Amino acid sequence: MHEIVPGLIYAPGYLTREEQHDLVADLREAVKAAPLFTPRMPRTGKEFSVRMTNCGALGWVSDRENGYRYQPTHPDTGAPWPAIPRLAQRAWDDLAPYKHPPEACLVNFYDASARMGLHQDRDENDFDAPVVSLSLGDTCLFRIGGTERKAPTKSFKLQSGDAMMLSGPARLAFHGVDRIMGGTSTLLPQGGRLNLTLRRVNKA
Ligand code: SIN
Ligand code: MN
């Protein structure tokens, strides 16, 4: 494990290839129950380039009217979110220095042209809990900055099977995905990148 900036813990190759396949199989089932949706920016209604779904008691959603929030049901189907996949829960248990379980597992799907602008994860009520991330499929260029938007940033690649955690001084760091490097992984037959982020939303 490496600490790329204080509090950003990077565990390259955390999942074996077999585990990556197992996790993708669980995510295929999850997406049948909770289809990918396209979130929209608050106020402007502009679509994200990333499509999303969630697992767990709560899921992160966003739309024009009500903005960023967590809710217990899918925004289109109204159904509860499916359970957090076993290997995602294990990543939290292995990596998070936090005794309570995650409540949300946001699943982001990036096609080759998708990206995510610099932002902070601050819709949770408990910043003592880390955010744990798993990457599957194509490599991305990930960017990490400081707790102020203007702070200098660094970028590094996240590859299929890598785990990463934003904790402590990096918990509220600005971060984003600059680009997807198409064709860098054979894990997902149609290409693209999946990212899972495990989050604790409420104070225990
Ligand atoms: C996120 O910040 O929600 C996703 C980060 C990633 O895709 O690696
Ligand atoms: Mn984020």
C-alpha cells in the first residue's frame, strides 16, 4: 500500500483477476435489479457523462430539482437498492479504519468518453468514515488535490483491481477522473470502467 498524499491510501492489485470477475458477476445481477441511470446536475439539469447505480441501504442520486442526496430507493423504479456485493464489503473490512459498516456503494460506469470533474464527497454526515474505492475494467487517470479547489493536484492511474481510500486529511480532498484509457483492460467485454465507492452516510 502507498500513501500518495496524506490520507490517500492506494492498494494496487487489491483484487485478483478471479475476484474481479466475481465482483463483475455480482454487479451484473445488481444492475438487473437497479438499472444504471443518468444523474443530472442540480439547477442546470445538465447530464453527467457517467451512468450510475447503487447497492446498500442508501444510494447517492442527483437531479435538477432536489440536487445531490442519499435515498433508500432507485430514482426510476422506486425499488430498494440491492445488497452490497461481498467483495466490496470485504474491501471496506480490510481497508477502512472504521468500526461501522458502509451504508452506500455507489457504482459508476464510465464509457470511453466519460469523465468526472473535480469535486469533494461531502453529502455524508460522517466525515470520520473514509471512502473506499474499487476500480474494474479500463484504466483511468485519477486526479487528487487538496481540500481547497485551488490547491495543487497530482494525477495517477487506477487500474482494474486497484483499491484506494480517501481518509483523514484526504477525506474531503477534491478529486476527479480526467479520462478513461480505452482498450486497456479485457475484463469488461464491451470496454469501459466501473468504479465502486463505499460510503458511510450517517453517524453511527
Ligand atoms: C467518484 O468520485 O465518485 C468516483 C471516482 C472514480 O471513479 O474513481
Ligand atoms: Mn467522489
